[in-house]
Amino acid sequence: MPQDDIDARLARVEANQAALANALKGGVAAISAKLDGIDGRLQQVESRSTSVGALAGGVMSVGVALIVSRLKTGA
């Protein structure tokens, strides 16, 4: 095999590797952006569920306090 043929093949392999590396970087960036979006939405859900849970707990405690006071007064 002539040296030029080996050099041409090596150049093609290097070009393919560079293209693959660029494609992988793009894929990683896309996945990272998607995960950031999912994380943002999850934080919103967690925040809302905390608020709703606190509100529900407050309503339940008031309800239980009313039931207990009714039972104590006998009314």
C-alpha cells in the first residue's frame, strides 16, 4: 500500500471521529437542556404540592379543633 493511501484513510478516520465528537456534544447539550426543563417543572410541582399540603393540613386542624370543641361542649 502506498503511503498516500494510508494517509488518506487516516484523514478520513480522523474526520469521521471529529464529526462523531461534534454530534455527541450536540446530543449531550440537547439532553442537558431537556433535563433542565424537566427539573424546572418538577420544582414548580414540588412548590405547589407544598402549598396545597400546608393548606390542607391547616383546614384539617381547624376541622378537628371544631369537632373536639363540639364534643367537649356537648352541643
